[in-house]
Amino acid sequence: MPYKNVVIYFMSGTGNSYRVAEWVSRIAEKEGIPKVEFSSIETGIADEREQEGTGILGLVMPAHGFTTPWHMIKFACKLPRTRQSHAFSISTRAGLKFGKIFPPGLSGTATFLTALILFLKGYNVRGTTAIDMPSNWMSLHSGLKHSKAEAVIKRNKPKAESFMQAILSGRKQWLTLNNLYESIGGLLLLPVSVLYLFAARFFLAKLFFSNWKCNSCGICAEKCPVEAISMRGKGKARPYWKYNCESCMRCMAFCPVEAVEAGHSWGVILFYITCSAAAMHFLSLLKSHISALNFISGLWLESIFVLLYFYFALGVSYFFFSLIVRIPIINRLFTLTTLTHWYRRYHEPQTKLKDLSR
Ligand SMILES: Cc1cc2nc3c(=O)[nH]c(=O)nc-3n(C[C@H](O)[C@H](O)[C@H](O)COP(=O)(O)O)c2cc1C
Ligand code: SF4
Ligand code: SF4
């Protein structure tokens, strides 16, 4: 089908998805599509959208917890309904390199969920794919060495380009080995994805703190794609991570003095405070003092209590943590016992902070 315009929206924490969106846009330009635009979902939905019948819309985002990040789910849900437009979705996932081996990441349901939302919006979804880019999950592991990151990027660029060429030439991209691998993995890991979307991402957000190198510049708060950081405290304001943090790693990757940490020793303490055993202990304490609460029993009511306790305990304990971590000696203690302090930071090598919100 000869498209007249291509509109691509990307979500990107550390530049991988931005880079893939840029590659596929260039292919559209090379193929002679008259109008090609790509922009961050942070800038919102453009007034002038892809033309119905002759346009195609693409969504590009990272995989988080083997599925689509909330930020992209919400964006896709806000897209206006259409009847004839075509669409595609691409996720980027954690590519690694060990010697000569390039183990793939696993996007799971990431591209299928966005494709489903697009389909429900009336789009004719032509295909999906997942592209390996250097893993940016720096709360888990050190950023890849520059040479390894470059090798992963170089290896996967042609895959993104040939996917786009196929889509533009009218070939559907559903029945591929990559999609088979992703759908099996996605289904098997669906419980993990649901847990990630409703609980784990909040836990990850509450691990962040700034170490003693923080100079209160506020760049992390200003550039966060979801405004999840507020600068708090009189005098030397420090970043405070809110519940809506997507754990996209942008603040950690781009802090000019590498002050953003994800506290591992703090994570262990937080785990014990928020775990279901602590919740049940708290419930039995409450019941022993307030007999009206005895109705909370059975799997469903107790599970709801555990979940509510989790959010409450997470918020309260993080608030206290953010206060004590301002004390220099405590800050040093948590900083020196977090692995991220010794990890390499990663962002897509050619990507500048300003590119991500273009
Ligand atoms: C919180 C978090 C969760 C992630 N989950 C997954 C995952 O489930 N599967 C995967 O292959 N990669 C996962 N990754 C890696 C990223 O999806 C991958 O590095 C992506 O290319 C980052 O893109 P960006 O720079 O555009 O944000 C995760 C990264 C983070 C920070
Ligand atoms: S954490 Fe980094 S980016 Fe954020 S205020 Fe401190 S120095 Fe600036
Ligand atoms: S606070 Fe940091 S990790 Fe969380 S969404 Fe904002 S930039 Fe991303």
C-alpha cells in the first residue's frame, strides 16, 4: 500500500526506543513517503494525525516486566478512534553480549498488548516486532561496556530496518519466529507481568535515592517523562521519587554527577517491611485491638488487605527513608551498600537528553 504519511510515537527512558524510532523513520523517508514524523509520547498526540486510509501509525517503547509500560498503555488508550488507518508496534528489549553470543531479551506481551489496544481503536495492525538493544535495567546489572553496547546496536539496526521495509511494502509481520518466541514467553510470564504492572514497579520506584554527590541541579525532576520526581527539602533540595515513576532509568542514566542510586541494602529492608508476612502480622495486631476488623478473613479479603498494606507501608517507609538519607553518614552507608554505586551507567551512545522529549 503506498502510504502518504507515517506518524511514529516513541516512549524512551535511555534512548534505545528513540533510536529505533529514528531508524524506522529514516527508512520511511528513504522509501519516499511524503510526510514522516516521529515524536515522543511526552509531547502528546499531534493534532494533525496520520491520514485515514493512507497513513500508518507506529508505537515504539521499551519492554518493562515482559509487557508494555503503563505510560505507553495510557497513551495508546488516549489515541483517537479510526476506521481505516494502518498501524504497527515495536518494543525494544534487553539485548546482551557475552563473548560472541548475543542473548535476546524477552518483551513478552509488550507489542501484542499495544497491538490489541490499537485494534480496539479501529486500526488495521499490520505487524509487531521486538528489537534487542543494550539492556538499560541498571537497578539489576551494570550498564553494558561501550564496545558491547555498540555491537548490540550495530547487529540489530538492520532488523528494525527490514521490519519497516516489509511493513511499508504492504507485507504483514505477524507470523515470524520472533513473534512466536515472544508470544510463548509472554503467556508463560503473564502472571509476572500483571504483578509488575500492579505492584513491582512501585517497589522499584521506591528504591531510588540520590547519593552525596547530588548538587540539587533538578535536571532529573525536569526531564522525568512522567513528572515522578519532586525536589524536596529546605536549603539543599533533593529528588523524591513518587508512585508514578515508571523506572525508565532516565534519571539514573543522565544525572550529570551519577548521583541517582537504586538502593539494594534499602531494598532488602523495604522487602521485609512490605512483604505479605509483615502485612498478616500487622492485621493480627489490628484485630487484637479492633474486634470490628475480624471480618477480614478468607483468601480474597486478606489478599486485598495485603495489597493495601503494601502500598501504605511502601509510601510511609519511603517517606522516612527520604528523610534519614539526608543525614550524611546514613547516606554514605546506603550508598556504599548499593550495587548501582559501583555499576556503569548506560544510555544509547548517540542520544542526548533533549532528543528524548522531542
Ligand atoms: C524496569 C525495567 C524493566 C525491564 N523489563 C524488561 C523485560 O521484561 N524484558 C526485556 O527484554 N527487557 C527489559 N528491560 C530492558 C529494556 O526494555 C531495554 O533495555 C530497552 O531497550 C530500554 O529502552 P529505552 O532506552 O528506550 O527505555 C527492562 C528495563 C527496565 C528499566
Ligand atoms: S540527582 Fe543528579 S540530576 Fe537529580 S538533582 Fe541531584 S545532581 Fe541533579
Ligand atoms: S523518576 Fe527516573 S526512572 Fe522514574 S520515570 Fe522519572 S526518569 Fe524514569
